[in-house]
Amino acid sequence: MREQVEEVLAKVRPFLQRDGGDVELVDIDDGVVKVRLKGACSGCAGATATLKNGIEETLKKEIPEVKSVEQVA
């Protein structure tokens, strides 16, 4: 599953990088994907929206086993 998640993150990463941010996969635990937002995304007021509406939605659509996405420090 890790490889699949990395592939999907590679698809959304250019959108984050365009705004000076990035995302890093930290862990996957029982369908919960843990990521670290980096750069401009780490302190952005819209980080939660980006995480849930962008990253989580895309991962769930492409990988049905993904239950949720959580941000870690």
C-alpha cells in the first residue's frame, strides 16, 4: 500500500509545490495515512482544507483501503 500512496502523493505534490509547499509520507497504520506538510503548507491557514479536501479525498478515491489522512508534526 505504501507504494500506491507514494504514487498518489506524487500526483498531488506539484500543486503543493506550486504554492511553496510539499507533503511527506510518514507512516501508514491500519488504513490511516500519516503525512507531514512542509514548506509553505506547514503554517498555511488552509492546510487542513488542503489535507482533507485535496490529499485525503484523492487518496481515498484511488486507494479504497485508505480510511483517513492525518497530519503529524
